[in-house]
Amino acid sequence: QEDVQQEEGRASFRYPLPVSRHLRLAGSDFRKGDTIIPAGCVLTPQRLIGVAASNLDEIDVVRKPRVAILCCGDELVEPGLTPLPPDTIPESISYGVAALIRHWGGTVVARWRKPDDLASLRNAASEAAAIADLIVIVGGASVGDKDFAKDAFAGQGLDFLFKKVAIKPGKPVWFGNLANVLVIGL
């Protein structure tokens, strides 16, 4: 207002204003057809300002995926046991998988450690399918007598997209679709 004169309902500047006067001209923020927010990104406060500035009152969003982690193995025990019981190892993978899920924007809704017992694994698989968008099952993916990871989903309609990969180690990795829930076996 210090630089504006007002006469007969009109405003005029007393002298030319330099470019650095923080004036925003129409179309200077973005133009029609510009991508304001890339698809698939997390909505931050700054991005929400971009949504509102582009005169949108709603946008399509996808919630964070819910992930259940199921580790199986008779040898697995909770970390921190002293002394470590004979023939056991601390279960460690679920902690790293959970951290990766959170890092990449997911929510861990369950993390279980189950023995190599088919009935127990079937119950956990069914419970996981009811609460998760993705199930990560660790262990029991190979062809041993106690490898029940795939069998835990038998009869639930699991459609395998692949049953193994051509790498070593890691060949028994598998991936499938169980209705609206994805399942990966590590």
C-alpha cells in the first residue's frame, strides 16, 4: 500500500516495481496441464497446499497398505533370551521386514512367530487374510517335511503368480493373490 496511489476508485503505482516484489501473476505458479502432484506420492503438507492452490476440493488417494508378517519355524524364539534354548535361533527377519514396510509407507498390522505346525499356520494365514492387504510369510517356503508356508493357504483360493525364482539363494520365493490380499513367501 505504501507504493500505491488511489484515485477515483483506481489504484496505480507511483513508480515501476522491480521483479523481486513478490507479485504473482496469473498462471505463474502452474499452467493448465501441469502435474501438480505426481501419482503415487505421499501427501505432505506442501503437496496439499498445491492441491488447494490448483482449486481442487478433492483428490483420489490410496490408504497405506496393511501388512501382516508371519514367521514360521520351530527353531525360532524371541530375541533376548538368555541363555538361548538349545536348537533355537532368535527370530530376526520380521524386525527388518517390518522396518522396510514402515519405511516404504505401509502399516504393520500383525507380526507373528509360529511353530512348524500346519493347523497353527492355517489359522494365522486366515486371520492375516482378514486384516491385511499383503501377507509376508517367512520360512517354510522350500520342500522340507515341515515347510508349510504354501499349504497354510491351501483351500483359501490362493492363485500363485509364481512359485519360485531362478536365483540362489532365494529360489523358493513365491508370490500369489488370495482374493484381494497379496501373499509373498520368503
